[in-house]
Amino acid sequence: MSKSKLPADVIDYWPEVFEHIEIKAVPVKYISSVHVTFQDGKEWDIEFDESKKSSDKYLEKTINTFFKEYNDVISKVEFKLDTPNLVNDVKSQTKTFMKRS
């Protein structure tokens, strides 16, 4: 899979749209969890508190702090997306855009 393509489980959620999207960045509000694999084989799943997700600054600070502390011992990171929320926002923004046209 290309690094700029979305993960297969996200594409499968809405293939007619997500199949053709290449990503450069994802807003932190769409990250639901992070799966981290460490060099010693340990794995952590970090879930984000839904009540704090409305504050992008909270998520950004949490992620930055985590990576600063553990960067030297991490071998792999996978971001899990809140696909339903992403789909709802895309549909809503598209509907708004189409009304303006």
C-alpha cells in the first residue's frame, strides 16, 4: 500500500470516494486511536477520550508528548481513523458546497 493511500479498512467503508484519495495529512479530530509497536515487541493501543476530541489542541499535545518521550524505542505506529465521523463531515461539507454552486 502506498504511504499516501488510506488504509484498506477505511477505503472499504466508502470505496467510491476513499479509493481515489491520496492523503498528505489527517486532522487529529479524525484519529480515534493509535497502535504503537515498540522495538522490544510490546504493543500499545492508545484510545482517545471522546469528550476531549473536540479539542484538537489536546490530541495534538498528547501525541507530541508521547512521541517525544518514546521516539527512540518505537518501531511502528498505526493511526486508526474515526471513519464514520470522517464520512459524515465529507457528506455535510459536500452538501453545503453543492448548495452554493
